[in-house]
Amino acid sequence: MAARRGVVGDGVVLEHQAQADEDQRGGEDEEPEEGECGHGSNAATALILPRVADSPCCVDFLPQVCHADGVLSNVAALVHDGVAPFELGVLCEAFGLDRRDDGVPLVDFAVCGLRPGRVATDQGFGLHVEHGLGRLEEADLVAVPAMGRDHDVPGPLLEAIRRAHDRGARVLSVCSGAFVLGAAGLLDGRECTTHWRYTHELAARFPQAQVVPEVLYVDAGSVVTSAGTAAGLDACLHLWRQEHGARVAAAVARRMVVPPHRDGGQAQFIARAVPECDADTLGPLLTWITEHLGEDLGVDRLARRAGMSARTFARRFRDETGATPHAWITAQRVRAAEELLEASDRSVEWIAGEVGFGTAAALRQHFGRARGVSPQQYRRQFAC
């Protein structure tokens, strides 16, 4: 698997990037892609996988997988003494189950250690591991669950991770597994994260790492780091989405009964509702927004619908979602466009109007910023 760079440098584009930049670019029309002519042609000139995934729309689409030839096909979960079994279970659940009856490509998944045999967990029981470090040599993805913060990691294990990364495998960490990647030197100069309790410690132990606190996960191209258990699932679904598209990721999420995706830039923990607001949650309004993406969704209108002042609404919205109304709605529109690009042959112009971007140029701008790929290139890669 070839390594990927992030959208900005080697990092993930977080949703709180400056609004001024978006306003500056908002009036710049992009040139139509070759063969597009504003009518949704599939004639893209390059196939570029999306590099940063947002959440799919909260609409219960039945999975409808149309191809099974993605790059993610061989995953090795690496464990050592002190591994957290729950976070290891996240990786087993995400990549180790046979979901071909749901149209999900089969992954060759294995758990490996320094050598075959017993590995002690941090819960007082052991695991029997059948594979040694040689198993990493054939993996497209090397996944490291929570471990390595309180236990020294042997040099041969760190060297095996480095070799896998150097030959082009991607590396994923869940929770404190980021400390193993730091010890292997893979976080130097890269944006990364871990559980919010450990971000300061990670930054202190690996000063060359660019630690991004409190986000769910960071995709730095060849290295993906995630926070706690649920965020580890988000990162795994992000990888499924990158390699096989939104519908395959949704099928995997459906079996796990979890949301198909949460944005990597979302806060790890969300502040509760402020006292001066009567409503306990904005959930009903958020659902309404996803069902009316093609309409005017300005803050003033949404605040009136929620029965709040615009200022109170904006504050409450960020407290409950971890994003501004503009950023959250833009992400929903991109996701809805993604679904339509996969499942229909409608023109890019039509899709832009349907999801609320208005013009194909605006859709291309926002889609390219969020996914690192044009709508046509995404359709060519993942369309049914």
C-alpha cells in the first residue's frame, strides 16, 4: 500500500480551520474537469483516493457494495505485554470478521507479537499469539492497540514497525498505542493524537511529534493515530472509507451498530448543554438539517427554529457537536454528495443543488477540501 500525505503537509485538515480562508476562496470558480462539461461525466483523468474522511449522512442507506478490489486487504495487529484487550478487540472487530455476506471485502487479519506464544494483557490474563514479527512483512496496515505507555517496547518490535512503514505499509494506533509509534520514531514531524488524558505526556516524551490534543483521530498519511476506544473505531471506519468508499464503511458500521463515521477533528469529549437554553439536545434539529440540506440553513433561520437567539444557538451548537454550524452543515453536505456520487449517475451540477452547495464549482471546492479528490475522481473510484 503506497503511503499517503495529508491534505495540509502531513496532517489532517481539522474542521476548525480559519473561516477567513474559506471566505477568500469561496468566490473562485474552478475550471471544469476534462470530460465533465457540467454533466457528471465519469471521465476522470486520475484516480486519487480520498485522504480525509468526514461522517456519512445520518440516513439509513442499505449498503450496496459494487467492487471489492481496494488496497486494504492484509492487516496485522501487533501486541506486546501490557496490551489492552478492549482496544485489541476494536481492531479484531473492525478488520477480523468475515462480512462478505454484506458485500464487504475480506481482509486477511492476524494478531502477532514479538514471537509466537503468550502475551500478558493489562487485565490479568494472557493471550496466545500464533504469529511472530514476520507477519508484519506482508501487511498493508500494521495496527497497534493501546499499549506501550507504561511498559518498555523491545527494540526488535520497534524495528519491525519501522521496516513495515518504510516499505509502504500504513500504521494505525489506538489510544496509548501512539506511544509505541513515538518510540519507533514515526511521530517525529507528524501531527498525531492519543487519549486526552495522555496528550501532554505524549508531547513531553516525543517533543518532535506535533500532538493535536482532544481530537478523535489524525490522519497524517502513512500514520494514523486515534484517541480512546470509540475513536479507534472511528479511525478504522475512516480507513475502510478511504479504501473502499462510503457504502462499505457503512456496511461495516452497521454490523457493529455504530455511526458510520465521526469527523477526525471532532472533540473527544463534548460539553453539555448550557443552562440558559431550554432544550436538552439539538438532536431533533440536527436530524431536520440532514433532511433539508438543499435549503437555506443560515444560523438565523436555525436559531429561530430552535427557539434561541443566534448567539446562544451558535454556542450551544458548538457545545453539543464540537463544530460550528457552518462547518457541521458543510460536512453533512459533502457526505450527502458522496452518497449520491456513489449511488447515482446524476450530474455534479444536480448533486450540488440537491445537497445545498448550489453550483458544481462550489461542490468541487468543498469536496476537494474535505476529501482531497474531485467529485468526478471520487465517482470514478467508488461509483456503483
